[in-house]
Amino acid sequence: MIRFIGMLFILLFSLLPLGAQELKQSLCFENLFGPYIITFEKKADFAGDVVIIGFQYPGDEAENSGGIVIFSRTERLWMPAYGVIFSKYVPKDIKVDGRLITVSLEQYTTMPVKKTIKMEYGKDFDFLKNGKTPFGELKPEASSLLKKEGIKAQNVIDFNFDTAWAEGADGTGIDESVVIKFKKAVNIGMVGVIPGLFGIPNYKDNNRVHRGKIKMQIEPPKGEEDNSLLFSISEEEVDMSFPNRPVCSFFDVRQTQVKELKIQITSVYLGDKNDDAYISEIFIFDFIDPEKYKQDTGKGKEGTPNEEDKKGEK
């Protein structure tokens, strides 16, 4: 009996840290948080068990900021279900009450400035896989599709490592792209990409993205839609580069008023067997300015202040 209890204790003890171990060894965790400072780690239970991690960018404190990432467990891996970058504020702590999270923020100036914002799951933010707030219903479009069962552009945002988009053009996939158009202009803090066909044993059988570009079409200010000069400078680009192994790489963009997001391939690692380039998943993080965030009415479904918020600010 004593031996049984001892074995049971050992088994339970070994299982306790498993979730944390799995998360920290997951495809996205190390590459996302490697260069950053983690400020807190909080377990929560909404839409299933999740782990919320706060982080800050390294560097000059006067220019510092950070964000939070909510990791959710899929059938076999942890994935970032929602992420947000805060403009000029570092998240220091978080409280979870049902579907409501309260984020304590701090700004580093001559005198530290503290601020608290409240965000409700399903209203102010949602998981990317649900296709709701803050980015609305997402319907990716691809420049080409490989004629193979199960291949479609929607696979890049289906929260599933085992599915992917593959281009179907002649050649190696250079200049092929996936485009995500938003119903309304959104704010984007960070973009993550898993290049290649991750969900197979032989990752190097197919072409993988070596380098690429994130291209963002920016909506001009209201009243300036007919200004051709603004239209000519309304695209922002961020370069991407990937190692030749199955990883999830994240790219800091911190851009407001984005109407269209394009992930374009500019260079590939050649596959050992096939000549088609794959992308398994794309993650999009929100971007919030805490100074403009309205606690009483929320941001509105598209991640930008709604009309009622604007009236309240006058």
C-alpha cells in the first residue's frame, strides 16, 4: 500500500509541471519570448485552459513597451490564441475574473505612469481561430493554390499545425502570397508565421520560406481618401527571414489602420522531393494604445474605437 501511494505521488508530481514544460518547449514559445523579458505568467480558464504571459521589450526604458499573449492548448500543441502589443506601456500584472481580464500597465517616464484597462473575452477580444474580434471574420486569399486535397488559403488561420496553404504556380513559389483583407481598418502589433509544411514527419520534403515580406495597405485618414499622394505612400513593408527548421517566427510591425495584410515569399529553401512552397500558420496580434482605450464601452469589434467612444472623448 505504501509503495502504491509512493508511486502515485511520483506520478502526480511528474504530471504537475507537464503543461508548463510543454508550453515552454512548444514551437512558438521560445522564438516569441527569447529576446523579451517575461513580466508575469497566469493560468486561466475561459474557452478552455489557457496561460496568459506578459512581456516587455528589452532596451531603453523610456521607449519601452510590451504585450500579453494568451496560449491555448490544441490536441497536441500550445499555440498563441490571442496576442496584443501595448503602445508605450509594459504589462506588469493581470487579474482574471471569468471572461474579464484586468491588465495593470506601467509607462516608464521621469515619473512612472500606471494605468489599468479591462478587456472582456468575446467582446473586446477573441481567439483568432474564432474569427471575431478584434479582426473580424477573416477570409484569406491566395495568389495560387496547389491542386491537392485539403489545400486552401484558410488553412493559415485555422489554428492547426497539421494543415497548410501551398502555392500552385510554376517554379519554386517565389513572389507567391497570401492576402488577408479586413472589413474595417485594424491595428496590428505583431505577425507570426510558421513556414513550410509542419505537420508531416519529413519537414524538408517540400519548399519552405527562407525570406519574405509583410506588406500592409494602410487606410488614409478620413477626408483624405482622394489624395493621390497619400495613396502612393499607403503601403508599409517588414522583411522576414526564417531558419531552415520548423519554427514559428514573429515580426514586430506596430501599425495602425491596416486594411490589408499580405505575406509574400521572396526566397525559399528547396525541398528534397517536391517543389511547392508551404506556409502552415499565420498569427496576428492586436495593437492597443492604452491612452485611447475606453474601459466603459470597449473598442468595438474591429479593434479600433467605435463612434460612441469617439463622442465620449470630446
